[in-house]
Amino acid sequence: MTTTITTSTIPALTALTTDLDAAVRDADPGTPRVDAVGAALAPYLGDPRLLTPEQCVGDPARYRQHLLHVADDGAFSLVALVWLPGQTTPIHDHLSWCVVGVHAGEEHEERYRRVGDLLVPDGEDVAAAGSVTGLLPPGDIHRVTNTAPTTTISLHVYGVDVRRHGSSIRRRYDLPIA
């Protein structure tokens, strides 16, 4: 995964980060916060004014992360992930809560639960443009793949300062799948 860091004066992005900031600070932790952030993110998905053309460019080697915003106090980060066809994540979990909105294209998510030294499949979904999903650790083990024939762009809001960690991924899982 490659990362680009962006500071922006794009009005739509400024409006989104303002709405996300209010949602993060006004909602109680856990599910209420994830729901509030999802509700704040949803109206911006698909807005062609949200990202610059450079922020829509993928990397032929792996999915690409564009860091769009980090709250001054590190309370949350907003990133755009650009996926070329066939690109995938490792099976992983997260450092914090996460809200994902599909901006363009679609993502295929495979969820797992750990049982001893095995990963057991625990569901899958295909998220189309405009859909929003929330994740709360623990129990957020998954793999995401762009199975579409076109580029997919998703917006991810993490309850962590991605600048400090480089990513929201806590662990990668190389366990056998049952």
C-alpha cells in the first residue's frame, strides 16, 4: 500500500471533515459513534467535487492510500483508498473503530472470526457505491478486494491518527482458513 498525504482547500472536503468532526465529538463511543460518523459520511459519497484527480489515481502494485485529513488532536483520520481491479488487502483487523463508505465502484468484503489457530469464514458482502459499513474491534477481522472491472474508491474514517501509525491495521492474519 502506498500513502500520499494531502492538505486540502476543497470546499466539499472541508464540509465533510467538519461534519465528521462533529459526529466524532458529539456521539458516545462504540456503536453510537460509528453510526453518527456513517450518517455524516454518507451524503458525500459519489460527490465528484470531493477528491482531486490525483486522489483518484491508483498504484499498479497495490491499493493506494491517500490521507485526506487528520483531526488536530488525532481523534480521527479520513483516507481515500484507491483500488485497481483485483487488488486486495491481507486478512487483518484494526486499531480502532472504522467507517467505510464506497465512493465509486464496489468492494467485496470477506469476514472471519478466529477459533484457536484457525480463521473461520463469518460472512461476506459486496458494497456498492453509496454504501456505508462500520467496524468495531474486536471481531473486525476481514479482507477487502476490488472484484469489479473498474477502479474502486472508498473513504475510510478511523478513530486513530493514521499519521502516527501509517495505517489503521493492527494485525495481519496468516492463519489457515477452516
